Amino acid sequence: MSALDFISRALVVREGEIERRSSVIAALMCSIEENLSKGLPGLINVPIAENRSSTTQIASGKLYGFSSGTPANDFRHHFNMYGGKWENSDFGGVTRLRAVTAYSGSLGNPLTNPLYRPGPIRFATWADKFEVYALNEPTGFRMRVNGKFTKDGLYGNSDINGDANGQLRYYLFDFTGTEFAGQGLKQVEIIGDGQFRFAGVRVPITYTVEPFPQSFPLKAALHGDSISAGTIADSADYRSARYAKMADVMRPLTGISDIWVNGIGGRGFVTNGGAVNFVEQAAVAFTGADFDVVWSVGTRNDGAYGNKAAYQAVVESWIDIVLADNPDTIIVLTGPIGANSAESAGAAFQDMQDAKRAAAASYPRNCAFINTCGRVTADPWIFGSGRVGAPAGNGNADLVLGTDGVHPSIFGHNYLGHRLVTETARVLPLLASRIRKGVIAGKNDTDIV
């Protein structure tokens, strides 16, 4: 190969990189711009109470359900299902689907103990009413129609409704008397909680169920420890809340329904929690996943990480695994999330933040970094010394930090989800600039902060 051919091929590769990564950033920025200004979805004018039955309440109708053995009875193509791999869970001749998002693993084996954290199931219909066919169990689902919740809290939770656990039920949504009454387009999102198992939607026979895809075809991961995974510590019951977890807030604000919550509680890049750490788990969580965007948030569990250089190397090894699957993935790394001002300003959290920032800087055309602990004396995401139930009156920790002094409250998850989206919108233009300029770590990376 001549020198000219080599240069020509390198330029083609470089142009391809610019086009692919810039298109992801442009789509993400457009989607955030389109949705962030709308704020969080509100409530329908007349909330719809839970109305469940063991038999259908739509006398003449059609169930758009699923079948693992009879293709003619499998209507998956009428839905858009996000946030995990929706697998069959057959029982009693009925195919139910549930979303496997990740695996928490066991010692030496990352491919055990599946985690169920579904994203929305989306569909559209013109019907005046419909039924959701799903299992009644200690999980349940929320419902949003035309961008508005049909009530606060969960439907189909056996601990709340007292109905038999593990039984299929038809949940009727009749829009008579509401702002969406009668025939008219209804764009529906079923937002499952935990191991929500979905068996289909039934509509009157004169109507059908249509797909309702997200506006921008982006696939993302929300990675990290128990905070991003959705652990809540609050005296209030999250099952009655409109929004409960970080991902529940991020999806409507970014417009990305397809966010896979693959964080694992009690783990870190170094800490394995008696099973596997992030690096060991990455081969399962990211290989073959082909994510366009990955948020890696927090990692407060890595208290015994060694020195900064060693920790940076471990984080970089995780980034290598993510990029081996898709070299054009956009990764947004954050520092650890301290529980209070003192923890954020402490040497351990500051050093972890510095190491993660340096790791991100080693991949200047893939990674953006967001400070969460401030710079020793000021501006951590969580500040003050209080918590829910024990306010100190000196910072947002009174509201954000949950009753256990470690995990967020319901409000805290709302705040952190919104903060992550707005900070992402702030750092993306800088990353886009580095991609266009062909910034190389250690050479022309003076714009990295």
C-alpha cells in the first residue's frame, strides 16, 4: 500500500467516525431539547382508578397478545418494547413477556441472577377504552396516555390491591368523562415496575393496536450502583408516587424510552459485593448490546480503590470493554455521588472523581465527564448534612438524601435524574467539538476540563 493510499483510507475512517458519533450526539441533543423544555408529564384531568377483572370487560374485542409457538397469534410487532430484552415467560398456556435488563452475577460468573427493570411498552390506539392484560403481583405498572399519567402510582400491585398474587388480570382503562373521552388517538406508555409481566392489550373489535416508537432511535444504558439502579429510602411509599426512580425521570426528559438500567447495587469498578465488579460484569452487560449512549453514574462503593492511577486504569479497562462492542458509543461519566458536603469534599471521593475524569480524558472523542462532588469546597450535587426525617437546614440533603443516609428519597431520584439530563446537555457540545477537531489525548486536548 502506498503512503497516499494509507492516508486516503485513514481519512475515510476518520470521516466515518465523525459522521457516526456526531449523528448520535446530534440526535441526543435534539431529543433533549425537544423534551426537556416540556418538563415532566402531568396528570389526566380525571384520574382513572384501578378496574381489574379475571375476565374481560370488553364483550366484543380482540386481544393483541403473544405466542411463543404460534406465529399467527403473536402480535409483538404491534408494540414498541424498551429498556430490556423482553423474553417469554409462559405459564398456563399464556405467553407473558418480561424485560431482562442485566445480570447481577455471582462470584466468578457474571451471567447469573437476572435483573428486571423494564422500560416503557408503547402502543397507539383510537379506541375509547382498552384493557391491559398482565399479571397481578408485587410489582405493577404505571400508565401514561398522550403524555399524561392516568393516576399517581401503580396499577396491578397485589400488595396494594389485595388481589391474588400471580394471577392474570384484565385492567380496564375507560376514558369516558376524561379529556380523552371517545374515539381519538391515544398514545400509550405502560411503565412496568420490577418483574412486570405483560400479556397484551385488548381493544373493541372495531379498533386495533399500533406501534408508537420513540422519536429518535437511540439505545442507552444507565449504569452504576444502587442509586442509578433505583434503590429508594423514603418514609413515603414510592408505589404511590408519579415518578419513583432516576430512569423514570430521564426517559421523558430525554425522549429516550430505550434506557436500559443495568446498574448493580453494592458494586463498583473495584468492589465486587461478593460477586462481580463492573469490569467483570461489563462483558455481559455491554457485549452485543450496541448502545449509542451510556451514562455511568456514581460508584460510591469503591472506597478501597487504591491510588488514583490504579483506579483510573481500572475505569479505563471498563471503557475499553464498552467501546469494544461499539467504538462509536458516547459515554457520559460522572464522579461519585456523595451523601453530604463532607463526604463529597473528602479525599476519597475527590480522588475517585479525579481518576474518573482522567479516564474520560483518555478517550476524548467518546467520553464526556460531569463533576458531582464539586471541587473540595463547593458545588456538590448533594450538599448539607441532613436527610429525610432529620433535616439540618443547611442544604438540599434534607430533601434529596433518603432516610438511610445513603440512598436518595423519591424527590432525590427526581432531582438526580433531572440534574443528569441537564448536565449532559451542557457537556455534549464540548464532546461534539472534540470529535470534529479530532482531539487526541495528551496532544491537542487542551479543551478538556
